[in-house]
Amino acid sequence: MRRVPRSRSPRSGLTLIELMLAVVLLAIVFAKAHEALTSASKSSGRETREMVLEDQARRVLRQIAYAVMGANRETLIPDTEAPLSTEDLRFQVNLGIQDGEVIWSDPEGVSLEETAAAVFWSQNPGAVDEQRVVWTKLVAPYLAGELPNGMDDNGNGLIDEKGLSFVVDRNSVKISLTLERVGDDGERTVNTVSTTVTCRNLPEPAK
Amino acid sequence: MNLRPLTSDARSRSFDARRKAWRGAALLEVAVAVPIVLVALGMFVQMFLMGSGLRGSGRDSWAASGAAQTLLEEMRNEDFGDICRLYNADPFDDPAGPGTSPGNRFAVPGLPPLEGMVGEIVLPITNSGTEVVPVWELREDVEQAALGMPRDLNGDILVDALDHSEDYTLLPVELRLRWRGVHGPREFSLYTVFAELR
């Protein structure tokens, strides 16, 4: 009987070396794909957290800005100018004029409560009938880049400013706010927003 | 049951048939499949990039509008009669001495300028002098439709060709910002009119 020569045919399958190569290549491809997907997923999660925090910071900043805009400049307490700042601003709003006299609103305030890391608006602050509305939580203890060391660490001209800070300059108030959130993965997201508003309310009835 | 052994020819035909059945993809098929996969992958990646770009673009727009609003508030904080001299292009008429005012250009942190600075403050001002010796005047008769000009600025019900930088009661302002965005040059403008309440 004539022996059929052993030659590679389509039925012969894969050799061990081909199999090993294929497995190694597949492993590399899967590892890279997994790495890319994980990275994309983390990046997307981070961006989403940043966007949500930024959106919240903007919304609260706008809320504070409108409150201060409607205030009367002469009623701002304390009247803090740079490099000092305050995290507790009180004011009154001129509601109108009756018989030549200005009608003032109850005292209002926008403050930072450090223990709760919250910004709240209050009516009659400090009084027994004080009413509070929390506008946001997640407020950082200090503005981004600032440390409690008696120096201006973040170069904004203010010393040891808190996560919510007000600086009065003549008729305008500069408002800065830093929110921070720690994600499930332990990553810290920080967002700082800032604006300046001028008190619109006139100190006296227009003549 | 007939178990005749296969002849050499028959075995060869059988292998050929199977080889044809298992021969894998032809070059043409691969050539078609690869571009399709690449196009699909490209679209997928582009979708991600566009999403990221849109977020960046939205952030830029917010930074621009926020900077413009903040500057308007700072302008509002100045004495009304000084606004024109503080924010025009002429450094020699600054209230606190030459070169002490912010001028008509401003930077916005985080926005790369196309050229010079990102922001420009446009007032109804015209140069009635020369390029070498400019004389900047706040005029009622300048043609700036975006600012609502020409119009009466000092409340005398007349539109004249005089300089009103000392007696204006209305001051139209445009804040124009131009920067290099993720998808090319971007522009944002904000218009307002400052008025002196009497």
C-alpha cells in the first residue's frame, strides 16, 4: 500500500503555534479594547459629573446674583472690601415708596453654613422667626486653590476666602462660589463660578 | 451497505469541494468589509468627539456671556459720566490719568483670542482726527445700526455732529467677543444702553 504523503490540507485545523498566536493576539486586542472602554466610561462619567456640578453652581450663582441685584447698597452688611471677604451677606430690598417714605423689606441674607456645606437664603436672619431655604449643598470649605493660612493662595486678591464669598466694591458685589463632589470612585470634582452684580435698588426715592 | 474505498480522484474532488466551501473570504469581500467596518468605527468615534466638542463649545459660550455680563456690571458700577472715558480706546482722557483705565479691550480667562484680546467694547465713538493724532468723539451722527445710531444721546431732541462725551445721558454699548472655538472662530455680542436717571 502506497503511503499518502502528510501534507497540510484544509481539514488539518490549526497548528499549536497558530493557535497560540491567535490566542495571544486576541488577548491583546481584548485587553486594549477593555482598557479603551474603561477609560471612555470613566471619562464620560467624569464629564457628566463636571457638567452636573457646573450647572448647579451656575444656577445657584444666578439665584444669589438676582437676590443681591435687588438689594439696596446702603443696607449691605458687612461692607467687606478686598482683600477681605465675607460668606454671610445681609441686605434689605426697597419694596416701594408710600407717602414719600421708602418701604423696606424684612432683612434677608445669603450665607454659607460650613458644617452642612450649604448655601442658604434666610429671611430675618438671627431672629426667632428666621426662615431658611437651602439653595445648594456641596459647597467647598474654601474657594478653589485657597488654604486657611492668612495668604492669597489662588491669586484672586482675597485672603482665606470661603467656598462662598462676597466682596463689596462701591455699588457692586463680587460673588464667588466653589462646589465640590466626591464620586463613587473617590474622584473629586470641583467647580468654581464667579460673577459681579451691581445693586439696582436706589438708596432714596428718585426726585 | 456499499463501503467502497474512495479512489484517489474521488478523494481529491471531495477535498476541493470542501476547500471551496471553507475557503474563507475572497479579497474582494475583505476589501468591501474593511472599509464598511472602518466607516462605522469612524462614525462611532466622530459621535464621541462631537459630543465632547459640543460640551466644550457650550462651556465657551457660557464663559463668554458670563464675562460680558460681569463687565457690564463693572461698567454700571462706575460713575455714569466716566463710563465713556474709562472704556474708550483713548488712553489720554482717562479720569485718573493717562493709561489708568481698562480701555476698550478685555481678556476672558479660558478663551483663546483670534488676535489681540478676546473682548472689545464698542461705543458710538468716531475718530475726527487723523491716524497719527486721533481725536475720539462720542457722536450722535455715527452710522452704527447695531447700536441704534444715529440717535440723540444728550436729551436735547437733536441729532448733531458734536462731541457728547461730557454731556451724554444715554450710552449705547456693544460688547463683542471673538475667540478660537473647538469648531473654528466664534463670536458673541451683547448690546445694552446705559442711562442716567434724573
